[in-house]
Amino acid sequence: MFKRFRLRDYDFKLVIMVLALASIGVLAIGSAEASLQTKQLFGVIAGAVLMIGLSFFNYSFYLKLNWLMYFANLGLLLLVLLTGEEGGGAQRWLKIGGLQFQPSETAKILLILFFAQYIMKYKEKLNTVRIIGSCIVLMLIPWALVYKQPDLSTSIVLIVIFCVIMFAGGISYKLILGVLLVVIPAVAIVISLALQPDNGILEDYQRNRILAFIYPEEYASAEAYQQLNSVMAIGSGQLDGKGYMNNEITSVKNGNFISEAQTDFVFAVIGEEFGFKGCVVVIVLLFAIALECIAVARKAKDVAGRIIAASVGGQIAFQGFFNMGVATFILPNTGLPLPFVSYGLTSLMSLFIGIGVVLNIRLQAKRN
């Protein structure tokens, strides 16, 4: 389980960037919803301890439990559908004892770890119909359980993660090109059908969010309301922002014009209070973390390490881009958290676990 590592191989840069971004999140949440700041702070401290602990734990050891991870993940997702807690028109949370968490968030890291071992075992046969087909089926089962909650945003993230997993695993470029030629027009057709009323593909609120993005002037007082206010908040911060926890009456946040400011629209709080400079810091940290994960993937000692590091980096980059895209109204409202910044302890702890594994992959990286 444990090996002797050289301290010079430890990725202190990645740790510093993650903790800096998480600290900004604690500050932003304190301004958005003061009652949640202490919980987020404890989450960051616990996550940091877990991250550092996992960084010295040989990832090859627990990857052998990949099937246990897979079925545990399925079990949690099934429990959500059967006995899950409801909120906001969705059933996404489990309450065990006094602990409430969101299994769709833990599903991301559990599936990454499972497929890392599964693909490494069959890496020589990855480009065969049998192995690709089995990978699709194994992903489709948990994906369907998440989609049924309903949780369209996390379903999209799982698809992106799966694509990164297969790419990092070494799938043929010819297969990638062939899939793209089929998938791109198919997605366009599905989206056009989904926007039709009474189609059964999307829930009404999901379809309205997409229509609000396309026709914001028609949905300004409904689905587009939050995003329009978010853009107003970010723009009002200008270069330097209005100041942390300011009491200006012109503040969009202080006027409660942004709901869920601590989660989906936390970037709007940062833009208003810390201005363009604060937004740039968050963007740079977020994508620097993702790029560092990809750099670790390039040096990984094996296929499993490459898949894990690349997938964690891909998840952080994709979720970060989508969350900020929603806050700035360049994308439809999806409800994805901003990695390490938005409130949500399940998402936060899952991300810290992912980074902890990436740090261990870096410690065991191939030495030039």
C-alpha cells in the first residue's frame, strides 16, 4: 500500500493552487450565504487532509477493488431513486444517519477509478468491438440512473468524463473520427427534437432553460432571470470589484436578485465583489489545475495513472468552463458547481479525493 517516495517528486504546486482556489470559495460562500461558510471551511480542511493522505497511498493497491467501487456506486445510485431526498424537483440526495450527500457527485470519481483499472487490464484489446461495447454498457447503467433523478447536468459531465477516459486509454483515432461523424449530427437532431413540446426527452424546466438561452427576451422574467442578473452583477464589479461583503445598495447580490449564489452562481459573487481581477485569478487557477493534471497524466507510470489524471483534469476544466459559461450567459443554465469554489461538500470531497490520487500518480511518475 505504501512506498518510499522522494519529496522532490511531490507536486507542491498543484496543492498550493487547489488550496488557493478552495480558499477563494470559502470567502465567496461567506459573502453569498454566511451561515454556510463554516461548513465549507471544515469541508476544505477535511478535504485537504484526505488529499494529502491519499497522495502517499499507492493508487495501484485500491484500483484492484475496482469492481467493488463499481457496484457500490450502482447501489448508492439505486438507493437515491428508491429512498432519496427530494429538493428542487429532483431526487438526488441520500440521507444516512445524520449525513446527507449526493451520490451522483461521488459517481464521477468512482467511475474514473473503475475504468482506469478495467481499461488497463484490457489495454491490448481496447480497440476491439467487445471491449468498447463493454465499456459503453458499463457506463450506460450508472449514467441512466443519474439521468433518471433527473440530473441532466451531471449526465453530461459523465459523458465528457467517459470520452476523456477512452481517449486517455488509447482508443484509435480512426474510431474517434468515425464516432464524431455519427454523434455530431445525431446530437443536433436530438436537441431539435427535445425542444419540441411534449417530446418526453427533456423535462419541461430543462427545455425551458435551453429556450431561455436562445430567446432570452421572451424568458427574461422566468428562466433567463437568474442569468441576466448574474451578468449584471459581474459587469457591475468592473475592474476592481465593489469590495468583499460590501453593503452597497446597488449590489445585485445584496438585493437577493441571484438565487443559489453560493452554488450555481458563485462566480457572479466573485465578479461583483472582486471585479475582473478576481475573475481572472479564479479562471487562471482553475485551468492551471486542469493543465497540471494533464501534465501528470503525460508522465504517469501506467495506463491507469494516465486515465485518472487526465479524467480528473478534464472534469475540472469542463465543469469550470460550464459553470462560468452559465454565469456569463454564454451557455444555457445547467446547474453545475464551480470546482473547489461552489458550496457542496460531496462535490468538494470528491474533487479532493481525485487530486489526492493525481498527487500519488505524480510521485510514482516515470523519471526521465
